[in-house]
Amino acid sequence: MGIAIGAQLACGSTELTNGIAVPFDKDTLDWYQKRAGVPTIGLIGADVLLNFRVGIDYAHSTVYFKQLSKYAPPGLDVVGLTLKPEADGRYTVISVSEHRGKPSVPDVKVGDNLVTVDNARVKGGTMGQAWSLLSGSPGDIRTLGLIRDGKPLTVKATVYRFLPTVKAAAKPTKH
């Protein structure tokens, strides 16, 4: 399982680009489908929708997209973990991203609980705070404190560039 970066995703006649798409194993997929109430194949990062106004017509099972801008997000430089927030404030690893065909953090396993990043506590923080702790410049090393099967574990993890910086596209002109 990995993360598709910069993926192009067709949604009807609208093409969503420069985002993150995460496929799931069966158990994680079942968890999301139960909460969503509809068939699910994975998740896309909200950054994919930054340039759009999205309208949802539930009665007709239709989604409308209106492109508002051509903003290009900055690069994505992080430790390659996908986390699931738990009700008790913990964060569980649900996937380890691949970087150049190999796991980006080979010593981390799906199901590990992330406790600290560089001695900063993760439990009870927001997803944005956890994400910020895992960010940095490519080549930076983060020390991850994890719990696996009830036992503490420390892992060194490298920050990689997963989404290259994209030059901003010109703003659309009005005709």
C-alpha cells in the first residue's frame, strides 16, 4: 500500500490534480465505508479541492465542481506516514508511504501508535500539529516514539519530498 502523489483523478468531466490519494487495506477500508455509508476506495487529500467550489446534490447523487483558481500548492516534505486519529487522542499508523519504491520508514508497521516526534507529544494534539511535527526539509531526521504491541519503540525517520513544488499556474482570464 502506498500513496499516489501528484495523482490525476477524473471526477466526471473535472480533472483533479496535484494531490494525494491513499488506498487502504480491507480493514481500514471497511472502517471508512461504515462511517461514510457508501462504497469507498480510498481518500484524497483536501488540497486537491483547494481550487474548487464544491456543491453536493445528495438527492441526485451528484457533485458539482467550479474551478475558482489555479493555485499550485507548495511541495510536501514529510515523514511518509498516514495516521488515523483515535477517539482517545492517539494516532495509529494506517500506512507507510513508499519513496523510490521502498517503504519510507521501514521500521514502522501498520498498527503502531505514534506517541512522540522529536520528544514532542503527539497524543491529544490535532492532526495539523502531528503533521507539522512530521514535516521538515528533505533529509531532516525525525525521532519517532512509537508503541507496538504495548512496548515502546524508537525509530529514526527521514523527511522526504513526496510532492514536488509546482509552479503556480496563471490565473484564469475572464472572457
